[in-house]
Amino acid sequence: MSLIKCPECGNEISDLAASCPQCGCPINSQTVPSLKQKPASSAQQPAPNAPAKKRAGATIAIVSVAILILAGAAAWFLFFRGGTDDDERRAYDAIMRYENAHQLDSLSEALNDYFDTYNSDAYHYSQLKGLHDRFFTERADWQAAEGILSIESVRHFLDVHPDGFFLKDAKQKLDSLSYKDAKEVNTREAFEHYLSQFPQGKYTAEARNLLSDLDSEELSVEEKASVKEALTAHFDALGDNDKEAIASTLADEISSYIGKSNPELEDIYAYMTNMHSSGRIIVFIVKNLNITKVDAAGRTIYNAQFSLDEEAYKRGHHSGLDTEAGEPTENTEEPAEVKHFSGTAVLNSSMKITSLVLRK
């Protein structure tokens, strides 16, 4: 015997009962399944793992789509890295323009932007990589040379990079440094050397003007001899106490003469007479003469610096000098007194003295 459910009220009853004791419903054991009876086939009931299979399929689909998206993004990043082929071509063209136009600041910025945007798969990458490395290496060398700021450092840079990006800048810097050196030396040779190196340099015209000024200030052999002759004649006349001779060596207007400003001829005669009051013979010797020629307001003047020895001999004796040859004679005697002076004289273009200063 087994228990079954009443088809009418659902209460459990014996499968041998003719009717349900609760509701009286007739019992047919052939139509009411036992509580222990299993379904005839699995198709009559849903499979217990069907929802899990559906969830797994959805997950696989989502993962597949994600993989495709990531693969597409990786391909886009790998080949373009933020730009299209047209963008890369325009970036390349801009770099070429900056290089040809020698726009170095723009070239530096454009190269940095290109390599921040594109990788080795870009069409012009290899070509621009060589340009990039060469440009930034040379720029570092130029900055080092500028930091030293000497002719030697610039020449070394030009030796290393004779046809580089900074060739123009280096030549201009060499031009300015060479001219600066020539001005500091301020000689004919220095300016001629600059002009030979930079015949079309930035400072060529200025250098030629300064060279012309030096030419006008440069003493000729004749001028040097004339200045020395004028000074010697003046001191010979002063030693001889010769008023006429000394007047011939002086300009019409004298700004100063041995401590006196704007002297008259009589003042100079008085100075000379007083010098000879002791009755001794006085001989002056001009030595160590240094002359410069100056253009003063369109007038040529000569500045002379010299040493002066004043030798005094007792009367009745001679100086021991051959007046014609200027050399000692057989009767040379030591002077009774010798004084040493440093002198400065200014002579006009007629070789006349306009100023004379003596200091012990």
C-alpha cells in the first residue's frame, strides 16, 4: 500500500481506498500518481542548470566585445598615436619649412611635438629622428660655446660643426668678438687683421673709419724728426741764453710755460736770464722722446713726453760735447751739477711750442 493525494482536496489517502474519507471523492488509482512516483521524462520538467548556461553565454559575449574594442583602440594608438596620416604629413612639412627658413626656435618646438605624438611606425619617423638627434646635439654644443664667450670656443664649435644649424650665429659671434679685440688693441695691425678676416663683416665700415683715424694720427718719420728738432732747438736756445733763438721756437700764443699760465715772451726771457745768473754754462739733453699725433677740432697737434738732463759746467770749461756730432771730445769733464726732469710739450702743426711743463 502507498499514499496518494486526493485529486479533489489534496489530502493524503491510501491508494486502496475507494473514496476520499475527507471529501468523499471517488479514488481511481490509475489516474492519481503516487507521491513517490517520478516524472516519465526529463523533457516534461525544465533542466535545473539552464539559467547558469544563459549567464555564461552572456559573459562570453561581453568579454568578446571588450576584446574587440581594446584591439581596435590598440591598433589606433599603435599606428596613429593621436593623429591621422594627414596630420603626420603636415607636421613633417612644417618641420621642413622651419629648417629651410632657419627658424631654429620653431624647429625645436616642432620636433619635440612630433616625437611626443608619433612613434617609430609613423611614415617620416626615421628621417626626422636623425634630424632631431643632430639638431639637439649641435644646439647643446652651441650653448656651451656661447657660455664661454671667447674666440677660441667659437672657432672650436665651427671646426666641429662647419655646416650646422648654428653656422650663421657662430660667424656673427666670431665677427663681434674679433672686432671687440681689435678695438681694445687699437692699432693699425689689429684693424687690418679684422678686415682681412671679415671683409663683409658687421663692423667693417666702423673698422675702416677707425683705421683711417689711426692713419691720420700716425706719425711719419719726418714728423718725428721735426718734433725732436724743435724741442732740441728750444733747449739749446735756453742753454745759450739766446732770446731771438728761443722766440723762434715758440708759438704766438702759449698756454703755459714751466709753471706759468699764458706767459708773455718777457716772462720766458726772465726765466732764462735767472737760470744763467750763476754764470755757469748750461747744457740740456733731450732723451726718451715719445710723440703722439692728435686731431683737435680739425687741427693737428703733437704731444711729446720726454726726459731732460740739465748739466751745469763751470765757466771756462766746456761741456765735453762735440756740438756738431753730439759726442764726447778728448777734453770731456764731469759737469759740476746734473739735474733730471720729466717733460711734456705740446707743439702745433708748425712745430712751434704752445705748452711746456717740466717736473723734477
